[in-house]
Amino acid sequence: MISQKTLMVFAPLLILISVMAEATENDTASLDSYLDMNIEELLSMEVTSVSKKKQRLSESAAAIFVITHDDIRRSGVTSIPEALRLAPGIQVAKIDNAKWAISSRGFNTQFVNKLLVLIDGRSVYTQSYSGVYWEDQDTLLEDVDRIEVIRGPGATLWGANAVNGVINIITKAAADTQGSLVQVSAGNEEKVIAQLRHGIEVNKDVSARTYLKYADRESSYAPDIDDSANDDWKTRQAGFRVDGGVAQDTWTIQGDVYSNLLSQTLDNIYLDPYNPDNNPPDPVTPYRLFNTKDDIHASGHNVLGRLNRQINTNSQASLQIYYDHTKRREYILEQEKDTFDIDFQHRYSGFTRHDLIWGLGYRRIDDHYLNSDVVSFRDSTEKTSALVSAFLQDEITLKEEELRLTIGSKFEHTEFTGVEIQPSAKLLWIPKPGMTLWGSISRAARTPSAIEQRGSIATGVIILPGVDPINLSNDADGNFESEYLTAYEVGYRIQPTETTSLDISAFYNDYSNAASYEYNTYQIVPNPYDPAADPLVIPSQTVFDNKMDVTSRGLEFIVDWRVISGWRLQSTYSYLKVSTQSDTDSTDAFSPLPIEGGSPEHQATMRSIHDINESVTFDLWMQYVSSLDSTTLSATRDDSIGEYTSVNARFAWLPKKNIELSLVGRNLFDNRHPEFVGEYYILRSEVERSLYAQVKVEF
């Protein structure tokens, strides 16, 4: 039920609505929807993530899917991770109310490290594990212009960690967000989400906007304790953007600041027996904590500047600089990171058949960690690392408007792995209008994270009578190397009729030097149960190593059908099969399990986007995800997940052209279901049915 507090939040807004309704004309305006676009216009949509230049979606030699602003709005999602469920080949699984495991084409774990995520060109990965804290990426969804999702490697342009995909979140220009916006949502899970935005025209060349966002989300359900999982999620965020242009120059300055409070329940924490604070131990559960409530305090700020210059008709250059500060405090680890990044890019298209793009980049990361019983850094808790990079790409027209070859490579240097070379070759053929075939061969690298370079993770404590406690851990020994992928992809796009389109992609991925966890140290202790027996040999330490090869293959397709004017159907399907092969001297029996069993073999969606009339819309979205065999490295808990189908609906009404009232239901036919089991220290939880109402006013 909606609380009295929520109704009090709504009351001022209802008054505002009535005032604005009086100030607006009585005629109901037609819905401004991309349903007015035909299939050909959708395929001609411009994207930038594939080649770092504007090109039509239909002419991109990559498996790319664009989630538009209207897709986000009409799906009824309230966060970026939930919006990514719209894309084929992307697995989005909720671990608890504020944590997601999100991957492209496999390798999904709680700490996914093979997917590069950017917001307006700013990388949001964390140095600690080379992944993304999705709960901190909570920008104003009304300001998102589109999300470009590339399945498959994008390392030639974007660099290391763009192994299985690139997600580029692109926000609107300030000129497109003029005026004021007030939006409030309230429901059983999304208790309150309030968003304010105001945009102004400073002068004829400069536009600006600011925004505020607050969200309070309810806890999920924990089946192991038959109670709340204590994983409620509160976020506060503000930001600005200023865009301008003079003559041949355009520029952007933007920034954000956020402060989040997330609760979590730690299910199975091992304590260091050699830490005096942990003695004497609990006699019932020595050196272990169960169902312990914890808070995550996450905060940060960033500022980004970008300058684009049109030198002449054949030459353009851009310079981007950003600074990003993040801080995160929780029981298992406290961390703080400062990132400074500078990126220069130049494009020259003056040659007859060549379109050249090249660039240089420098990134400096200063990180600081405060050790805990769970995660520690042995060599140094503070470190500065630098990444220097360069790339070159040439699009060669072999036959005018029909056949194009794109070749290029990224060159990166770090002090940990030296020089990484990540080349690619792509061939695009357009035999006739409305038909595109493409193929590519690419190489990508995933470089070591801070944990893999110098970290230690406690994995258990063994207590035997008469024997000192034995710590179990997984440690960095300085020998972990980069993981590598060689990817083979083909794709086919066709518009068989004016109202239908089909997009098919197939791939085969060959991973070498994949991460494994190898036994390194053994403890030999007397047998406490039989002194005359042979001593016990206990493996007490594993190390990060590279003794596994992985292959994956898959198929993804997207079908769009414009049934009639104002009604569109879209269906997607993804197939994925992953296999592992460990080296003959590998002692790792755990890593293959989540790699092979942590990603669904089948995923499918069906969406109906329907304008019932000029002021009423009804959208339906169904998603099917097949079962998961194993999602964690822990062998001490059942981490299998059954198949599930989620049915979501959104009903919206525009009583006036600037007022929208909507009602959204998520997981309508399922009281609750699990989607993913995190590592051993996170209490498992289930996604519950969600209902919320939303009011949006623009003026």
C-alpha cells in the first residue's frame, strides 16, 4: 500500500497539476512518440559507439542495439540496469534490491569484469575489480537520449575491458531539455522517486540545465530467513550540463554529485582469528558472522569537458577531459578512487576511399583502500597507476556505397601488463537498399584489477581441536596476466517490407589465459582425531592465475513489426553456450561452474507498444530467462536459479499535452522469484512484484 508519507509527497504535486492544467490549452495534443517513425527511419538512426563517428544503425558492422529515450519511458523502468533488459544478448540479473550482475554474452558473476560502461564518454568501471557498481549509476532517466549497446568486443576503439561488449549511455543536449520538469513516482517497491529538472537558454549559442533526483526503494524478500533482506536503497543525486557553440566549435561541460545509502545483510562472513578484536570467538559459530546488517555509504562527484572542432569539411577533432572521484564504505572494504582522463581524437575523410580516425589517451587512477577481515591489500593500500593509449582505424570503401572494409587497432600500455595490442577487421556489404551483411574478427584484452594485482580475499577459517585456526584465502602473487579474446562475428539485417525488419547476429568467442584460482599453499597439521594417523594436508591458499581456456557461441535476433499506425511489436531472442577447458596442471575445480552455468542458454522478450488514441497508451513487455546451474565460486550453498517469465505493463494518459499520468506493474503474474545468487557473504534475495504510479509535468 502507498504510505501516508508518500501521499503527502504527492499532495503538492497534485496542486501544481491543477494550476498547470488551467494554464494550458484545452485541446489534447497528440503523443510525441517514435511510433510515428517508420521502420526505415528507425534503421537510419545515427549511432556513434561502433566507429566513434556518426553512422546509420543499418550500416554498422557490429551487433548493436539502441535503447531509445521512448523505449526507456514506455517500458516503465526506473533505473539504468532495468532498462538494459530491453537489449538482446545482455543478461541482467538482480542479486538483491540494489545490486545487479550484468554481462554480455556470458561470464556473468557478481563481479563482472568484461563489459565496458560509459556515460557520455566517461568510463564508470571501478579499479578494484574492473567492474561496475550499477547502484551508483542513477542518472535522471528523462535526460537519457539513448543507450547504445554493443554485444561483442569494442576494444579497438574503447580499449581494455571492452571484451564482451560496450554500453554507452548518452544524455540529451541541454538545448533539448528546456523548461521545467517535475516527476514523482510512488509504489510498494519504489516508495518514492522524485525528479526535478530545469533548462534555460543562456543566449542564442549557449543552453544549460540542472537536475535533482531522490529515490527511496523498499527492501526485497530473503527466503533463507523468511523476512526482509534489509537491502533498501536510498539515492540522492544532482547535476548540470552546459552546451555551447561558436563558429566551427561546439563544447560541453557537465558534472554530477551523488550520495547513496544502501543496506545489505551479510550472510556468511569469516573473521580473522589472529586479529585480537575477534577473540575470544563465539563458541557456537567461531570466527563467523551470519545475517549481519550492514550499510554501504557510496558517494562521488565528477566533471567532464568536451570540445569539438570542425577544421574543414574533411577534418574534425575533439578533446575530452574528465575528473571522477568515488568513495565507498562497507564492512568488507572501504575504498576511494580519483580518476583523471584525457582523450584526443581526429577524423580525416579527405582521401578518395579512406576515412581515417585516430586518437591518443591518458588515464591516471589514484586508489586507496582500508583493509578488513574479508578483503585486504598486502603490498600497498595506496597506489597510482597510469594508462597510455593510442588507436588508429581506417574505413576503406572497396565499392561505392556497397562494400566497406574497416581495419584498426588499439595500443595500450600499463605498468602491470606492458603493451596490449587489440586489432580488428570488419567487412560490410550492402547488396541492395534495405539489406546489410557484415562480419568481423577482433581481439580484446581484460587487464588485471587492483584485487588481482595486490589483493587478498578471505574465503574461510578451519577450526580443529588442538590446532591453531587456519585461514583460507585467495591472494594475488603478482603473476596474474591479462585475459584475451579472439572473437568471430557475422550479422545480417534486412527490411523485407516497409513495416518489418530483421536483425540476426552470430558469434564464436575464443578466450585464452582466462582467470582461474589455483591452490598454492598447503598446511600440514597433526590429525586431532587420531594422533597415530597420517597428518592432515589442508589447502589453505589459492592464487589468481590464468590456467583456463573458454569458448562460447551464440545467436541473437531482433524482429520489428509495425502492425498498424500507432502499434509496434518487437521480439528478441538470444542463445548462448559456454564451455571451459582447464590446463592439465590446474587445481581449480570451482571457476568452470559459474562460467558455464551462470548465464542463461535462452533469453527472449516480446514487447507491444501501442497508442490506443491520441492521449492514451498501453505497453506490454514480457521477458523469459532460462535456468542457471551455478552463479558463484562457493561450493557451500545451492546457487541454481530456475527459469522465470516476467510480465510488465504500463498504462499512460495525457490529460493535457504537458501532463502525463501513468501506472506501471512489474512481474505482474509472479509474487516473487530469484534471479541470481551472489557470492557467499551476500544474503540471497528474490525480486518481488512491483506496482507504482507516476505523475510527470513539463512546463
